[in-house]
Amino acid sequence: MAKDLRTFLAELNSATPEQVKVVRKHVDPEFEVTALVDKLEDDPAYPGFPAVLFENVGGSDIPLLINLHGTYERLARSIGSDVHSMVPEYALREGSGVKPVTVPAGTAPVQEVVLTGDDIDVGLLPLLKHQELDAGKYITSAVTICRDSDSGKINAGIFRHQQQGRDQVGIQVNPAHHTAYVLRKLREQQKPMEVALVIGHHPALLMGAVSKLEGIGGELDVVGGLLGEPLEMVPCKTVDLEVPARAEIVIEGVIDTDPDATAVEGPFGEYPRFYTRTGPQPYVKITAITMRRKPIFVDVFNAHTEHSMLGGLPRMGSIYRRVKEAVPTVTGVHLPLSGMARSHLYLSMSKRVEGEPKLAACAALAVDPLLKHVFVVDDDVDVFNEVETLWCLATRFQADRDLTIMPGFLGGQLNPVTYGHNREEKGPMETKLIFDCTKPVPPAVFPPSCRVPPEVVARVDHRGLLEDGDALASYLD
């Protein structure tokens, strides 16, 4: 059977049943779902921060799954890896894309139910109001598929979609994303933009959609590489696009690209965990909703750990692959949660010549505009250990020599401190920083770091030697 959301859930439930919980009781779609998940994160009674399937959200007939992507352990499992090796494995699979295949419409589970005309009602879905000041209910997990008008290439990305009526949802796209380039091009050509919003599939679909690729398109090939098999696609019912045949729900629609065709969108809690970017935005007029007979609606908890994690692994894999092409001495990358898995990059390398760290950092900044601060360390440092990484900032770095400040870069417009052409105005630009925390190359001398001899650490087996506090009693008489 081809891989999809259900095959992954079955695998997860079989191997680690504690990773998925079910709530049968009715819950309110406004804040109750996210409040419960928020409390789970630090509850020792539920280790592993499990995903939760809610069977009755606001009386909807459609169950809701949230927090499936809330840990790196589950994301690593989805690509047949573990946390230790997931970044190079993701990079390998991303670079070994598999092209999608088209299947007959009659075999596509996602088109078992087709709603058009007066039957369209996005309110049938168990949409949530997630965070305290969110403007309303949002679709947070949809992969938006569109076509570039010049090349014909299919592009995919994940954006927020506010419920604005029975047949209308908002869309808000970062100007640096390829979908925004497609939209601007169609606006110049005075053509509408057809889109399909895909909800619910294997985690590979969501991760592939946020991979940082060379040029417009290619995300669906990456999904095939992550799955290890072609992604099955089917033609849409009302727009000239194809969508994953084994998805749970698809919303087909059209964006009027006229600059005046907008609706007020937001506020919405975004990845920096602030409210920014509220105002007039384009919107999607829905032309059809298709779904399985018994679909599962997948939600991503915005401005929370799941939001960060889901974007973290694919970005790390993309950065690792593409920066290593430019600077082969790069050995590891990590986007820590302290930077929302977006803004801070810890990059390790086996430095051979002076200047390599800045070259690697610039290559990373070109791959992902959301990066703001790049910390480059030597390959004796585990970049997934934040204490160890920042130890290098304290002991191998001097700001007057090793800090590079670069203003005026396109960045993350949702960050509250980005600026425009005039610094007093809000805009999409950021000041990027490179922290070169590497040791100088020989013949320069740098003192060795302290460590217990590795051969002794490898030889000593602590298991069975350590006893609990009862053995201490005789010393306390």
C-alpha cells in the first residue's frame, strides 16, 4: 500500500502506542484543544509529547489530529531515521527526489466525497482558534499547490488560511517564498492564480513542502524521495492542478490577483511567537472541497513547539545539503528551538583555511532567508548540544574580529523587529550576523580543550556499578 497519513499512524501505533492519544469527549474548537496540548508538553505522565486525535471538536463529524509533528523523534521515524542521523538522511533523500505519478480519479480516496456549488462550506471542517489573540479559526496544515505561469512547474508551500466565509479563506505568503513569486508574476500578467490546499497526508508531504530548493518547484519530487516511492497524484475537479490522491481533504480554489482584491487577515500567532503582519491580504475563493468518506483533519499548533519542529527538520536537511555543496568541509547543522528552528543556525565544520566559516554562513543565508544569526563552530562540537555550542561563543570568539554584521537582507517579515527601506518603518529586511566561533588553523596555536581520555570513557561501563541511595546509609551514622 502506498504511504499516507494512515500508514504512518498505523506504524506509529504499532511501534510506540504511547505516542498517539485519543480524546472522545466533546471539546470546544476555541482554545480547548490547544490548551490540552499545551499542558501535555511538560506533563511527565505523558512522555514523548504525544499526538492527540480528538473525535468530537465542536460537534463536527470529522475528527482532528494535532501535534503529530511535535517531536523530532516522530519526524525522524517518518523518514526511517533517528534524531542523531536525521539531518544527513533528510539531505540525502531530498537530493534523491522521486517524481510523482498520476493515478485514475476513481482510485483516489481524497475524491470519494466532492462538494461544489452551494454544498461548499469550509465550516464543515473542525477548524480551531489556537492562540489567545488569533483573529479567528485557521487552517494551519494545508500544503498550497500552485503552478508557475512561465515554466509550468508545480510549487508547494505551507501558509496560514483564515476562515472568512463558507467559500472563502485568506492566504498570507512571505515575500521571499516561491509562491509569492508566482503570485506576483500572475498579478503582472493580470491572470488569476489557481490553488489547491492539501490537508492530511504522510509527514513527508508537509516536510517536503517547506524544503529550501533551487528555484521554483520540485517539492513534490522531494516528497517522493522522503517517502522512498512516487507520490500518487490525481487531477483536481475544478482547477487545472493535481493533488495527492491519498490525502484526507483538498480545498480547490482561485485567487484574484488584482491588488485591490483583498480582505483583512489576522492577527495570527506566527513562528516568532508574536502577532505581526495583520492587514489586507489576497484570499482564496473555494471552487470545490474533496475528501475521503471518513476523513481525518490534520492541524498544526501554530506558535508552539509543533510549528517550530515541523519547519526545523526540512530546513536543516536543505541547508546541510546545499551548503555542503558550496563548502564540503561542513559537518553538521542545527536550528535550535531557542531560535524557533528558524532564526539561529549552529553550523559545524572541519575548517581548513581562514575565511571558510564566513563562506559557509553566507551560503546558508542564501538558502533560507529566515536565518538571522549563524554560529560557526569546529567539528569537535556537537551542534545539537546548545551548551557546548555556546561555550565556543564564550571561549573561541572575539566580537571585534569574529563578528560580521550585514544589514539590509531580505528576512523573516513575521519577526516583529524586521524593517523597511526607512529603518523606522516595518518591512521585510533584517540585519544578519555571522559568529565565527572556530579556532584558528595551524600553524597558529590554540590550547587543547579538557576531556577525560576517550579510550577510558569507552572502556568504563557504569551500568551495574552504580547503586541507589540505600548504600549511602552506612556513611551517615
